[in-house]
Amino acid sequence: MKPALQFRLHQQLTLTPQLQQAIRLLQLSQLELETELRQIAESNPLLEFAEEIEDEEAPEVSEAEFDYPSVEAVSAAGSNDESENSEWADGGGAAEAPIDFSASSSGSSSGSRGDDDFEPQSVAPETLQQHLLWQLNLASFNPRQHLIATVLIDALNPAGYLAEGLDAVIAALPAGFDASMIEIETVRRQLQGFDPTGVASLDLRDCLRVQLEQFDAATPQRELALQIVDSELDLLARNDIARLARRLRASEDDVAEAAVLIRSLDPRPGAALDTTPVEYVAPDVYALRDGTRWRVSLNADAQPRLGLNQHYCGLIAKARGEDASWMRGQLQEARWLIKSLESRAETLLKVADAIVRRQSAFLDYGPEAMHPLVLREVAEEVGMHESTISRVTTRKYLHTPRGTFELKYFFSSGVSTEDGGSASATAIQAMLRKLIDAEDVRKPLSDLAIAEELKRKGIQVARRTVAKYREGLRIPTSSERQRAG
């Protein structure tokens, strides 16, 4: 008996190399895009960077023979990309340093801004020493311990280690200050518990051990991990699990689990505070008030000026054989790239315009007026997939009278209010900071008191949520604020 034939009809979107390139261009920042385009231009003689490119002078090569996907096609293709980060569903992001702004514009779809329109405000990054001294001032150290701790902090290298040992610390103490090695070691141990955990360590073993000791005693394989750190780091570095298991008389599965725990630690805790000078970004788009509404315009100076090289285009008609075929292929790729850049700019403008319309209250009144916003809402408004919105809003910056912000800053989850509405997490954080700034330093507000105050404003938020937001803003607890006050 022969098997019956079956016919099935289905749709499938094929990602051509050109479509993949368009998706990639969407997620690149300005600097990355500039670098990528220059690399492409170096390998394609028909592309060039110029202030003004007169495309109409190019030889008559019909664009009809090239199939250029639309913005919608790029968005649909993006929906099949498995690399999308799920955390974007709730949005959220950090704002860049505010920049003073005072300028007017007609709000056209593209435009440029002169250097005189805004002046960057430099904010020095916090160093490891500054971060530790801030904690030291909040800790309950007596005057002798405070002085020793200050000298220890000053002796740390960028990785957070006391590379020169405790002898150098003793030598750095003031003349006549008689401190024993035990006293210095006691203070050092206390510093190791500061944030980031493991600073002021003498070596890698010391650093890893103090981090492991911070874990709950019930943490699986914690004790085995401590044994490895104490005596078998060399074997761990070689990933010799079998020999480690024999040495420690443990199963290979347990040793492997302990190794994973150790590798989750930070071997250079001081490096977490990067003191690289602040680099100011050029905004991709501007939000400017035009009468009673906000308008969005592209920053023309941030858009790459890429066009066709007229000399090489003119040689195509004269070329023969393989040379002609190769040059026509290069021309096709060049035209496709230019179309992709136009599509990228169009997509960026549409998304930024949708965000500004949704968050106009923020532009008018500040962070406390921020509305809850997730990727899906913007995606539905502009007719694109959420993954496309994610790419467009990552490392793209919007300049407003309130400062320059990454586009993803305007996304945040919502918290229910008494009237059935919702308030964004960003707005709640702004309210929280405002309450703490106005509190009596002698009687700081506890997390519960802040939650109750927010409830009186109609926002239902749990104490633990307040604590999470407070920690995210790096605001100390009420008891620590009271001591500091």
C-alpha cells in the first residue's frame, strides 16, 4: 500500500544577507555604525564618505533590478531573532548625564545642531577610594581605626588589592602612631566586607575566601569551595575536576558545582568601579517644543554621509567580462547599504516620535510624571516587532531640555494606583528620592514609612519594593542616614 501524498501550505521568511545586514545596522550605536561603514567602504570602491553626494550624477543603473526590503520587512525579520533580551519586556535604563539646552527649532524630520546649542556638564567618575571612604564615614569606627582604614584604602591598587602588603601600610602611618599588626589586620578584615566585597585583600585566595564567606552557610558546596580556594586553586585553574575530586575525596559532580560557585566570584573587585573619563555622546534625535506639542528631529550631524563614488560608477559601462560583473555586484551592495541606512534613520525617527508622544508629561514636568511604558506598546503603535524596538532604543540617545537620555530610559514597568491606573517605576523612584531629600535628618524615613507616604499619594507599593528602589538609587538605610546626619 503506497503512502498518501500530503500537501501543506506555510509561510516562511528567509533572512537574506542584505536583510541580516539591515537588522544589524539597527542595533549599532553611532560610533559602531561609523566604524562598520568605514570598513565596508574600504572594501567597496563604489562607496565613499562625503559632505554632499550628488546621486543624480551617477550613471543610469536602474534600481528596479535590485529588490530592497522595506522597514516593515526588517521589523518582521527581527521578530525571528532568538537573541532578543526578555528583560526588555519591562524596560528600564539609566539616563546619561544631563546637558544644559536652550535652543529652538522648526522640528523638521532632519536637521543639525551647532556646538553652541548645548554645553556638556562634566561629572567626575567616583573612584574606588571615594566609594570606600563614603562607606567608611558611615561605619562605626573609632578614631584610631578610622585612620588605619584611611591609610589602607589609600594603598589599594586599581584591582582593589594591597599589592605592597601590610608593611607598606605601617610605613605610611603618621610618625608616632603605634599600631600593631593585629590592630591593622582587624581593620583590614572589616574593610573586606565593604562594597565591593573582597577589597583590601592581600592575594587572590584571600579575596575569593572573603567573598565565599558572605554566602549563606546553607549554600550548596560552599564548604567544598572554601577548601578548593584554600589549597587547590592551581588545580581549579587547570579545570582538573577529576584530580580535585580525588584530592578532596568528593564526587566530581559536587566539585564541578563548587567550581561554578567559585567562578561566579569577582577576582578583581576594585575593577567594578571604572574610573574611565566620561565620554559624551552625540544625540541621535532631538525633542523640541513647537508651540503646544513636542516634535522630534534627527540629528543630521550624527547620520553617516555615505554615497556613490561617481568615478567608479562611470567605469561600469566601460568594463567587460568578470570586471563588469564584479563592479555591478559592488554597485548593488552599495545601493542596498544606502537604502538600509535610510531605513534605519526612518525607523529611529518613528520610534523616537512614538516615545516622545507617550512621555510628553516627563518632558513637561520631570521624572515624577513618567508613564509606564513597555516595548509592546510602542511596537503596536509604529507597526513593528518588539525586537526591532529593542534594537532601535539600545545605545541611541534623545536630547531634551531636561538632558540627554538613552531611549530605553523611557521604558519602565507599572505599579498599580488606587484609582485603577498605574505609575511607572521611574516616577516612583523620583518620588522616593524627593521624600528622602525633604526628610528630617534626625528622624529619617524608614522604608515602611516611605511606603505609607506613597500609599497616601494613591500608589500601592510594598515595603520590600521601596527597599529595592532605594538600593537601586544607592541611598543608605534610614539608620545609616541618621548616623551620617
